[in-house]
Amino acid sequence: LRREGYTVQVSVNDYLDIYCPHYNQSQRGALERGVAEQYVLYMVSYRGYRTCDPQMGFKRWECNRPHAPHSPIKFSEKFQRYSAFSLGYEFNVGH
């Protein structure tokens, strides 16, 4: 998102819904899988974010089914200061 100049601003306790790119069956023949938009979200440290390096992070979700039946795949994220999970990441305001 940073390369194109588009950003999403979120605050603690916000929800963000991501709808993956979706193409219906009639578009399937005209649009090869390799050409369809596909996105991956990595959970990384602040350093990984600043250097745009997912190597030390882990894949949170992946939009890789552009021809999913019926409707687009949706992922939801809640930005919490503290995770309910002992190994979960924490979101710091401004980072």
C-alpha cells in the first residue's frame, strides 16, 4: 500500500474488513490466475514494517482465491492494545 501512496489509518479497538479481489466465473477465461490481484498480510515487528521485510514475521492471511465460489473471501482484523493470546502481538499507537 505504501508504494502507491494509499494508506489506511486505524486506531486501537478498530476493526478492519478486507475483501479479497474476486472475479466471477464468466471472467475466469479472460483473466488468468497469474494476472488476478492477490494479497498477503504479514504480522511483523516494527523493524520488519519499517524495512518492508516479512522474513521475521508470519503470514496472517492470504488472498489467493480470486475465483472463489459465490462471493469474495473476507478477512477481519481487530487492532487491540493487548492480545488475548499469550503469544499474540501488541499494537502500539503510532507504530
